[in-house]
Amino acid sequence: MGEDTPVARKPRADQARNRNRLLTAAREVFRSDAASLEAVARRAGLGIATLYRHFPTREALFQAVYAREVEALEALARADDLPVWMHAALDMMATKRGMVAALAPVLDKEAPFFTEQSARMLAAVGGLRDRAVAAGQVRGTVTADDLIRVLLSLSYGPGADPARAGLLLDVFLDGLRPR
């Protein structure tokens, strides 16, 4: 390595801790329709400058929260069953609800970040679906795309009601069983 080559340093423990606090706070704050960066910093017990050092834009914070949630859902898909995963995914979508409208003008759904996250979600639910079909718990005609489509409809479709989404998901999951 030459003298001019910068060496990437591992974040200090307090930096990593602050980043984690901000992401955890953002997840909770983003559930409301009035999500603000100031509210995220306040909930994390940190200053707004600390938030901006870690996430220079609202989009950067939103993407970090979203990527963290997808990672957690991937881990859950390896360890649990389809109904548990579907409810966790529905909960994750509720987390995004407060930011989607605010960021809609600047979020490019075709951007590599979002297409990658969507592919990861589809792969996770696809593996769960395949295991459930093999175990005789889910009809073979149901696709991973169908499962994601239902989650999106319950979360963002016309008349979506977060208070009833879990109940409606249970009704849907009951209907997946082979006859």
C-alpha cells in the first residue's frame, strides 16, 4: 500500500453505538406520518448533528433503516415459518409507512438499492413458500410474488388500515392451506 492510499478505519465503538441508536429510533419514529429527523435524534438521545454525521440526508437514513429491516427478515426466513415471517414483514412495512409519502418525490423505485432489497425480500419469502408447500401447509399454486403482493396491498393499497392489517393477514394465511 502506498503512502497516498487511504486506509479505511473501523468505526469507533461510540460511533457504531450511535449509529445503532439512530437506526433503532428511526424505525420507531418512521411508524408515524409526521416522521422528522429531529424526532429521530431526540428519540435516540442524540443531537441532530450526530444524526447528520451518520446520515447526511433523509433518504440515506431511510435506506439504512430499510436495509437493516430486510436483513432481519432474511435471518427470520432462515429460522422461522411463513406466518411468522409474513407478520414480521407486515410490521416492517408499517415502519416505512411514515417515510414513503414524504420521500416519494425523490425515491426511485427502479434504483439499484430498491431492486436489490426487493430481490432479497422475494428470495426470503420464496424459500419460506417452498418449505411450506413441501410440508403441505400451503397450496402449490401460490407464488412468492403473490405473498409479496398481499403484503403490499395490506400496507399501501387503497383503504389500507394498519389497525386491521394483521387480522386480514391471518385470514389470508388461513386461506393458503390446501383443501
